[in-house]
Amino acid sequence: MAEMEIDVRGQTCPIPLVECRKALKKASPGDLVIVKGTHPASRKEIPMACEAMGLKVLEIEDKEGGKEWEIKIRR
Amino acid sequence: MGDKDPEISRRGMKMGEKTVIILHSGDMDKVYSALIIANGALAMGMEASIYFTFWGLMRLKKGELDKGPLSKMNMLGLGRQMIKQRMNKANVASLERLMNDFKELGGKIIACEMTMEIMGLSKEELRTDWIDEWGAVGSYIQEARNANVTLFI
């Protein structure tokens, strides 16, 4: 099972969502996709998108005193 | 198209979840709205298509995607320049990038044939690499028939 990390720190709407979707498209079932970002709305919208697609969000972690976040998704 | 990862679709996506946008305006800010919404729909597991008509179709001319004026306060291009600078500063993606992402995620582009006739446009003048279908009102209705979200911009 592969691990894929995408860095969208500093990117704004809609890039974090779009890059996350592109990574999920490339990943194989079971792979771990880790998204690192700073855009506040995407922190809640990426999990919404995952839920809509039936994918499991394993962890949402805040970093750098809340300025950054990291979302782990099981494809 | 859009079915490279059927596993995702089968597990979560309800059949027929679709966003269909008519882009009638050629204004830069409205082209942004259309492409951002359409990309958002694809990113959230829906299908998406954009029907380019009238002034919107002008944006499919080669090299013209980001050449539209601002819908308000264009001030002979001065306001447009200012907004572009502010967009750069806010790290907003270019329209070219949004279009490429839209296509990569399986988005569909329909070009209005009547507009081509009115404006005297030939297919050679348009970005045919982006266009999936040439059509008229019937194509839009057929797309929108089973869509949950449809917008006129």
C-alpha cells in the first residue's frame, strides 16, 4: 500500500480540494493520501468531499499553532 | 470520462450527481466563478459540464481565456489590472490552470454552435482540445435533465 503526500500550503480555493481529488484519482484503493494545507475552508471541505465519495478520513491534525493542517485519507 | 476511479463512485457517489453550468458571460470574474464552481463539483465527486455560449464562447478562442473584462469597475481595464494584481497576491490560480484541472478531472465542455454562427467563428479559432461537444439548447437540456445543480452565469 503506497503513501502519497500532497502539499497545498499557501494555496487558496479551489486548489486544495482539486489537488486532493487529483491525488485520490491517482491513488489505488487502500493507499494513504496525506494532504498538507493552510486554507481554512478546505480543512472542513476536504473531509466533506471524502464523505461524499465514501472515503474514510483517518485523521485531521492542526499544526504550527493552528496555521497549518494535515488530513490523512484512506483511498 | 470521469470514470478512471469507479471504486470511489460506486462506494459513495449517488448516481447522476451532476453540476451543469451555462457560461453566457465572457467577463473575467464570471469565468472564474464558473471554473471554480465546476472544479469544486468535480473535486467533491460530482460530474460537471460547462456550456459556453454568447460572450462566454469568446473565452474559448485561442489565447483568450483570461482576456475578458471585469463585470464591474473595469474602468477601461484599470480595475481589471488591479483585481489581477490582488489575485496574484492572494495566490489565486490562473484560469488556464483551472481549465486544465477541470479537464483532468473529467469535466466536459460544450460549445454553442449558434453563437459560432452569429459571431462568425470557425472551429479552427477555438480551443478544440478543450471542447468535448458542439451543441445547441437540446444538448444543454439533455445535460441538465438529471443534474442536481444547474447555474446560469
